[in-house]
Amino acid sequence: MIHKQLPDMVLLLLASCTVSSLDSNLILFQSRMDGESLQLLKALPISSSQQCLAHRKNFLLPWQPVSRHQYQKGHALAVLHEILQQTFNLFQTHVSLGIWEESRVERVLAALHQQLTSVESLAGLKAEQKRGGSSVQSLRLRIKAYFRRIHDYLESQRYSSCAWIIVQVELNRCMVFVFRLTGWLSKQELDP
């Protein structure tokens, strides 16, 4: 089934988004979307998605209408952290459902954990978040609500194959946003 490919797709997308430090004060986010990553974003078979059209749902991607250029660095890091954390929570919650091979889910969780650790270790992340105050908290709450809608949808659809296909498409959209955001952060670091 197509939903069994989701952990591998997420793993590859996470692997292509690297976080590396140039020195203790300068962090460079790089996103590399090579041909394989782009193909994975388009890998959902048309026949599978067509049979699930009746199950479509708008999860109201909270950052879509907000330009990434409106974010300050601290806001962008907080958004990135929250997306990774909520994606981790989604996979961790559903690992026991037996939908995917456990080894695939474990690889995804390990990659997500590594990315979370990298983002959390960024110098000044907590200070930047505190400086942002209520605006950072508002962004985090919007992201949490977005992932809550995904979780509620899966639950209401009893974790059906079509529900997972719809969630796969939604997570693809989310990962595209992550790549754009990390690309913007890279540019911010290169062009002070």
C-alpha cells in the first residue's frame, strides 16, 4: 500500500535538509532538493489518490499565507522546531498501529530526533524565542493546531488507507515549506 512508503519519503526529505554550523555563532541551513526528493514528492500514484478524492480535507496550513520573508530568524527557527517536533509526535503516536514496518518508522523517528537536536542546539535559539515572546508562541500554537487537525482527521477516518494517503499529500506540502524556510535561512546567513 502507498501509505507504507510515507516513512521512507519523510526520511529522504529529512536527510536532504541538513543543518550545519560554520562556527559557534553562525549556523547555515541548507536544503538540497535533488531529483530523488522531487520524485518522491510526486510519487503518489494517480489511481490511489483519485479513489481518495472524497476523503480530501483542508488542514489549513497555518503558514501558507504568511510570507517567510516576514519571519525573523528566531521566529523561523521556532517554526522549524515546532514542525519537526509535531511531525515526530505524529509518527511516534502511530508507530504502534502496525500501519508501517516498525524499522521504517524507527528510521524516520531517528532522523527527526537528530534534526530536532540540531535545531535545539543552535546558539541563542531559546533567547531568540524569548525575545519574540507572544508572536513566537502564537506561531507555535498555530502549528500545534494544524497537526491536531491532522491527528483528529486520522482518528475520525479510523486510520484508513485513504486517510493516510491524504495525510501523505499534506505532509509533502509541509516538507516543501520546511525546505523553503531552510533555504531562506541559508540565504539570511549568507547575505547579512
